[in-house]
Amino acid sequence: MWVGQGLSTESKRMISNRWVVLAVLCLAVGAANAAKVSLSADNWGDPAGQECVSCHAKSSAGITTQWKESTHAEAGVNCLDCHKASADEPDAITHEGQTIATVVSPKDCGRCHTAEEEQQRGSVHAEAVAVIAERLPAMVTNLAGPAIEAAGCAQCHGSKVEMLGNGKLDPNTWPNSGIGRINPDGSRGSCSSCHGRHSFSKAQARAPQACVRCHSGPDSPDKEVYEASKHGMAFASNHDKMNLGADTWVAGKDYSAAPTCATCHMGAAGKLPATHDVGMRNAWNLNTPVSERQHLVVFADGAKRELPESMSAPKRGTKVPKLDGAEGEVKMVATPDRRRQAMTLVCRECHGKDFAEAFMKQFDGVVALYNDKFGKPARAIMQALYSRQLLTPAPFDEPIELTYWELWHDEGARGRHGAAMMSPNHAWWEGMYVVGRNFYGRFLPQLRAVAGADADALIAEHIGSLPEHAWLKSPQKASPILGVGSARGGNE
């Protein structure tokens, strides 16, 4: 099931054939196909790079100091080693007698960091532009405008870095360190999004702050959820015990005080090796109108895509459309159960098996509740409104469209993420309570305003027979709303 061609020495060392799930979840594929200036342990430290340091120490003292204090500097890797380019690269320029590229891409970093680049390629981070491509014109351009796409959306998801006719980088697409940035050399991603140029610190990337730059706010509320969880509490109280700058960083071995985002989604734990594909261990999609467990399909060229569990997992060697629409040959598939198994291995470094499995059951229960009570009925009702032409084709021009969007994209995401990351406040008060409040208090009244006489039939068809909504037909006492009850001596 596991093909070893193209694996770096480090990747081979990490993988144990006894752990099939680990092999699947730590896939590495062949090297990038675009030509790059060769670089390896025996030829970095280009002597001409010292001239870069000498000049930039005067013109850019801050970045020079960051580099001087970095592991790169300790190893002898200098400016020219990372920025040196071939003359035929799209963004190559001549600077002080050297051919360089301003944009340092994952292909550049991969000249030394082979395993990390192989894992990152095709990951959910690398595809962060593709996953919102259809939303940008419909939402960002319509509700706001192109300027916010460059300064907002693209700074997290990434821009498609364009060149101007004069050979300079287009200021509408650069500077940008978005995690899925499409670089002039064709690669996708930005290592500096997490590792911050020019120090490229391991400690920085392992700390939660590296992730919360983008994973915060309504649609990806992980900063708020993590900080309110017991995991976040433990990290805040034990930051000095986290050993963030260590060469190796294995949970339970190099640190045990608390997990960070990187611990669960990327870090090594026990026999589970580290990976730069942050989505490998995620069994559910939690930022969609209805959540589904997902197969992870890995293609022969290193590309990846998720397919819902409701679809049969494609077999190895078959052809399946990739995210870009082109067909790709399936190399292997990680099922939702295998992805869950990998995440559970991280949990079990600090928790018992029964504890971890019971928590996962509680999490799955919240996702099922959201799906069955709110997600599926609301989606079906919206589809019916469009099919009956009761809504205009233009998105976000009517109140119910914004309500529906926020129902799954904002509070629905908070509730599901809160359950996934142990924040009861976000699972309930910031999440499912707001979902219910807006479903009953905004969505259904807006449905009646839009559908008129058809509204009752739509409600009866899509929620009337669901046991989760049976309470609407059973009159209940108003004492909870009034804040009184028999235990407090209030009148019922």
C-alpha cells in the first residue's frame, strides 16, 4: 500500500510499516518539477551572500538581525542561498550583479527541507486559495470590493502573485504571505506564513500565535476556542515548560504541559511522526453548510483532495478529478477512520483510551445534532427557494441569504469547532445557542416573508416531522424565559 520512491531519508526514518495509518498520513511524493538552483548540505553558504549581509545590515537592519540570530545563520545559510534564482524563473531579476527572486517559495525551501515541502504540497493549506475561489466574486467583491480581497482575504488564504510588464511584482498581489499563495514558479504556499521571515523560527511556528493570525473570527474561531479550552488554559499557565525551540518536539517526550495547534494537527506524538500537512488528521469538515466525514485522496503527483464518506472511496490506480478539474491517478486513500485514529494517537499521549474515545463521541454528537436539526433542513429550504425562483440568483442581496450564510459559516462553525476543541462556551452560548436563536428567530420568519403561502408547506416538509423540532408543537411553561421556577418560589 505504501510506495517508497521519492522519499527523503528523514521520511523513511519516520515511517514504520507496522503502522499503516501512519504511513498513509505521512505521504511524501517526488520532488517539484520546476527547475531550481540546486542546494544541498555541501554547497550552501554562497560566498557572494556575504555581500548581501554587508549591504542589508545598513539598509534593512531589522531583517539582517533576525537572520543573524537564526538557525539558518548558524548553519551558514545566507540570503543568496534562499533568494538565488535561475534566469528563466518568472520573477527573476538582476540585483547587484546576482540573479535573485524576491518571492521565496516552498520549492526554494524544499531544496533543503525536502520532507516538509513534500508533505505541504497538496495540503489544505497549500490549496487555501482554491477552496474560496468561488466565494470571492460572490461575497468579497459584491459586499465590499477588490481592495479588501488584497488586504483581507488574500493575506490569509494567499494571493496569486502576478508580475507587471516592467518585471516588478504587482502591488495588488504582493506583499503577501498567505498560506496558499500561488507563487510565480507555480508552487503553492508560503513557509513564512508560519515561520516568519527572516528568523524562520521553529518555536514561533509551534506556538498558537502562528495559527491564530488567520484562525480567528467568525468562520474559523480557533483562537477564541483554544484560549477558552482547558488546553489553552494549560498552555497559558505553562508556556515556559513547552520547550518550543527544541530540535525535536515530541509530545510526551520533549514536552507534556499542554498541546498547541501544532501538537494536534502537525506534531509528533509517540509513534506518530510530525507532518506539514495540517489536514491529514481531520475526519470531519467543519466549515460547510452540512458536515461530512471525509476521505483524503492522495494523487500520484502529490495533489490531494477530500471526498465525502457518502461516496465510495476510489481505488488505487483509478482516475479521479483533482481540485483543478484535471483527472489524477489515485495513489492512496486515507479513510475518515484512519484520520480519526491518527488524531486519537495524539490525544492518548496525555489521556486514556476510554477518555479519548468518549470525547470523540461527544464531539461527533454535536456535529450530528447541528447537521440533522439545522444544517440539512436549512440547506433544503434554501434550495427549494432558489428552485422556485423565490430568491434572485444574485447571492447576498436578500436578508435570508445572509442569515443562512451566518447560520453555518459563523455560529455553526463556532459550535462545531467548540465541540472539537473542548470549549463548552463556544459549543453552546457562542455556537449552538446562536444557531438555534437565529434559525427560529430570523431564518424561519424570513422564510415566511419570502415564501408567503408556501412557507408552511416548506416548514412542514423539511422540519415538521423531525423529532428535534417536536417541542414547537408541545406547549411548555414560560418560566425559564421569565427566569423563575418552582425551585425558586416563582409562580408557574
